[in-house]
Amino acid sequence: MTQRPLVTETTRPDSLSALNCRDVQVLRCLAAGNSTARIAAVQSVSSNTVRTRIRRIQGKLHVADRQAMVRVARDLDVRRIPRPRSAVR
């Protein structure tokens, strides 16, 4: 059975503009197959912080779960998404 891409009217590349720098970093890590604990260690934050960020990203991308979020990230080739500039330098 072939999976349909999850990029729809509600999860089109425009919705990525709502993502901030940390969101894109977490999305890239998830698409690469990293665990919550690994992402937390790399970003020097708690696992709870990463879980909260994942839930917020799911809301911004209009997806129901982590697997769907990773499929959207892969459909959009998240590795090619330019890193948003953070507000603080």
C-alpha cells in the first residue's frame, strides 16, 4: 500500500513559516530518526521541553501525531529548509 504525501492545503510549505529556529532543529532531528532523549541532550534541555516543542510543532503543522509530523518533514525535505534567523544574536 502506497502512502499518500501528507502535504495538503493545511500542511503546505507556507505552514513552515510559523516554525522558529528551534522548531526546525527539532524537526530535522526527528526526521533523522533521533529520540526525544537524544534531541534533549544535543540541545541541552530536558526531555519534557522537547516533548512540549514536539506538541507545538504538531499544532503548527496541523498533524495529529509524531509519525505524521516526520512524514510531513520528509515530504517537504526538511533538510533543505533554510534555517530561520533567530531574533537574538
